[in-house]
Amino acid sequence: MTEEELSGRIEGRNAVIEAFRSGRQIDKLFVQEELHDGPISTILREARKYDTIVSFVSKERLDEMSLTGHHQGVIAQAAAFAYATVDDILKRAEERGEAPFVIFLDGIEDPHNLGAIIRTACLAGAHGVVLPKRRAVGLTPAAVRASAGAVNYVPVARVTNIGKEIDALKEKGLWFVCADMDGTRMYDLSLTGPIGLVVGSEGDGVSRLVKEKCDFIASIPMKGEVDSLNASVAAGVLLYEIVRQRGT
């Protein structure tokens, strides 16, 4: 792991329990396989309370991850920056007197891509970014650093289920467009009003189930010998097409 990924590491049973009870946001919890004693049970109970992702791994794996050599069978990875809620994002739009403009990231795994997207979202005037809790990078130190300070100004929320959150926001009047090579040219779509932009993972794009929930599918016109853009670049192109059409 890189130095950035190693920071934010919490090791040892008491330290992890206190981190949960203090309200510190934990992205992932690594627990040694076949440990079921009282303190471990307490930690797992706290993890369930906060819907924290738990991975059961071997002692050898924990030994490799450990910075202290005294992990006691448990290591937590804390978020490098506090998460907001989706309601916080909508409130931000309301306070500005603007139609909501929200970015949903479906499975971005590279922290540098995440940071770059947050930075562009800030500059484009988006009201917030929404991430899934599973199978995606969170606000790691590397992502925060790559945002170049933008994470201080753009609320970032994490949700258990991207699809359900899209459904909930559609009930509140938002409509959704996702990025896909097989979609309609972005110039031929009306990208105004309360909008959610969905950008998929670096390798697989937007998942089928999430894509089916979107109202429109937008493609970016491309020429040349390569067949796709980097996820953060694609997000930036679509973000600024939305900015152009919104006239802001």
C-alpha cells in the first residue's frame, strides 16, 4: 500500500472501539478470521450500526497491513475527511437558490480520479458528490490530496445503494443522465433543470441496474484511435456541458 493509503489506519481493539464510539467515520474494517471473543463482537456490532464494510482476512494479511505490529486481530481504515449526507447536498442547492446539480459516481476505484472529479465538480458549481459504500474508493488521504482542497467546499456523501438513492431523488424532482459510449450525443440532450449526472467505474462504466434507472444516456463524441476517456476526464466534459446548457 502507498503511504497515503496507510495513513488513517487505526489498530488494536480498544482503539477501534473508541473510534466508532467517538463518531469517527470508518470506511473499512479488517478483522482476523475465526476471532469471536467479546471485544471483537463489540467491534462488529459497532460496524453493523454504522453499516461499515467488514472484511475477514487472515492473520498474515493483518500482519502485512499493520504499522505497529500490535493489531490484536483488527484494523480500521478511517476516512480522511468527514462525509456529508444527501440531504446536506440538497440543502446546499436550496440555500443557493439553484436547481440541484449532483454527481453520482458508480464504482470509481482510483483515489486520484475521485479527487479530480471532486475538484472539477467544485469548479463547475455542482452541489455535491455521492459515492457508494461498497466496491468504490472513499475519501482516502490520496483522494483528498488529489482534490486540491475542493473537498472542503463540495459535500461528499456515501450511500448503501446508489440505485435506491436515485429513485428517492427522482421522487424529489431530479432526473438523471449517465455517461455511456452507446448513448445519445450529449449535445443532442437537454441537460438543464434539477439533474444528477452518473459516471461509472474506470473499467466497466455505469452498472446495468443503475443505467436502467437513468432517464437519459449521454455519449461524448470522440475521434482517434483510443476508445474511451479517463473517468475523471469524461466526468469533466459532461459536467461542463451541463454548465453550458444551464447557462451558469
